[in-house]
Amino acid sequence: MIKTRSELSRRKYGLSSILRPIEPLQTGAMTKTLEHQQPLGSGFTAFTTTDEVLAGIDLTGKNVIITGGHSGLGLASTEALSKAGASVTVAARDTNAAAAAVAGIDGVQVEQLDLLTPQSIDAFAAAYVSSGRPLHVLINNATAVSRELVVDARGYEATFAVAYLGHFQLTLGLLPALRAARGARVVNVASGSHRLTDIRWDDLNFTGGYDSNLAYGQSKTALILFATELDRRWATDGIRGYSLHPGISVATSLHKESGSLYDLAQLRALGLIGGDDQPIIDPEREKKTPRQAAATIVFAAASPLLDGIGGVYLKNCDIAPVDSRPLTPEMLAAGDISTDLAPYAADPASARRLWALAERLLAGSVQ
């Protein structure tokens, strides 16, 4: 159950009031974390497609779960992983729509999952674990966007509840199956939008005023921190965590649904679509086809180049560099927006704090 909170103030936070300088953190744990956040020299680029990433990789016998794997970048990832031989379970709230979207794709099945409903998450995870199948790859891909404040039945802001809390609960529920794989990957589809904001520790649910872009940015920061802490906790079990920025693909359904943050006029103003309302493809400036944008997702899921590596944030099918520059309103106005890793999104102390907070939130307590 979700409910809108249109009666609340719609005052937007000014960006200058929420953006804080990005300070390089000098703790030993942070230094160690950032040491691993160095590009590999994978040989791939912003133009790389899913087919190129998976060329020569045989995923026969591998089981994959992907949330929202029936639309947008999720669908492009489902198609690519299936083509490489994987058995893919698409977890979707609307199973009829999902089944129609993946019809004809070999090795794909659809199961019901509502990431805003704890009972649905528990049921999905329990059913998969009881099947006895190991889980080699979990792709936490689904997200939620809304122009106004939406909360779930618990009162949690929906973008954060779907992208982070729902996936956190799902991942913990699937832990036995991930362990059974004896080598598994958890892939969190984040975004360069994490640079808009750190975790809003004092107001996760935007009770003081809602800003849809900041809500989206916070959810993506949370996913990066989640992958960092998951990898620290579970690497000894053979489970590695990754987060990533896929790039912008306006051709995906995310921008076409009624809940989109942007209408066509705004997309034109942002230079994402042309006068014919068709997507502008310019990978060097983050504007990608679905198969280019999904390439980093399948890179995280299956590339042998990441064997033995985890807890890193990726983009363009490689480990992304760190960018410690503060994000200012002036940079935003000029379109000078880096999608590299902000140090606060790799802070081990924040990652541990967020994990503990999620445990309390799922238990129904914010204390």
C-alpha cells in the first residue's frame, strides 16, 4: 500500500541548502577503500554494449535474479544474460506486464515481487531458497520515481523504500541461496545522481519538504554504501558486492512512465532528446542506447575481470575513479556533473551505519 502526501508542503529544498562540500576522508578504512577504487583498464568504453561485454562468456548453469528485469535497462540485461546461457528470474510487481515483455526470451521466468511490501519480499525470498537453487547473481535494479512525496504503509519515503530498504530485505532473505552458489555477486544499479546528496540522516523521509531529485540521489547513495558493506561482511562467504552508474538511456521506460521526473519539454531542455522527440545518443556524454547502458550491469554480473574484486563502484564497464570535488549549484547549472564516485558514498563508517539503520527500519524502529 502506498499513499501520496500531497497535503504536505511541496517546498523544494534549494540545492545550495542541501549540497555540502565533499571532503576527502582520511581514516585508514577509507584510504583502504579508495585504494581499490582504481580503474582496471578493462579495454571497454562508454560505447561498449552488452554483447561485447559477454562475448565468449558462457553462463550456462548460472542462476540470476533481477528486479524490474522486464523493462528498460533491466530488460536489456535480462536479454543479454539469457543469451549468454543464464537462467534468469525476473522479479516484478506486475507479473502480467513482465511476462508479456519477456515472452520469447529463452531461460526466463517471472515471479511476483512488490518491493514496497515486506510480506511480498519475504515470500519471494523464501520460495526461492526453498527451491534449493543456488543464486549466482542478484541484480538489484528496480527503482521508483515520483514528482511528489509518496510513502509506503510504514511511512517510509517510497524511492528509498524501494531502491534501498526493499532490496536490502530481499538480499538478506536470499543469503542462503547466495552462499550455496559458492561464488556469487550482488549488483546494485545505482547512478551518478548519488553525487546530489549524502544520506539525509536527519530526515530520510523528507518530512521537512520534498525534492524528487534529492530523493532519487539519496536512494542511489544508499545502494553504493550497501554494496560496500555487503562486500565487507560477505566476501569471506564468496559473495561480492558491486554498485554502478549505467549511464543515461532515455529510450528506457523509466522516463516514459507516468511517474517520470521529466516530461518531454524538460528532456529536450536537458539535451536528452531532439526535436523529433527521439533519444540523442552520445555515449561520451552519458547518453546511451539501452544495450550500452546495460553493459556495465552485465559487466558487474559476469565479467571475469572482477574476479577477486568487490565493494567497488563501476561505470563504463570498469571501476570508476573517485572525484572529491564539491558539487555546487553553479556546476549543476553549467551541466558540469561528474558521475565518478563521491567519497562519502564509499565511507565504511557510513556503510556500517546505514546497514544498522536498515535493520532497525525493517524492524519498525528508527531509534
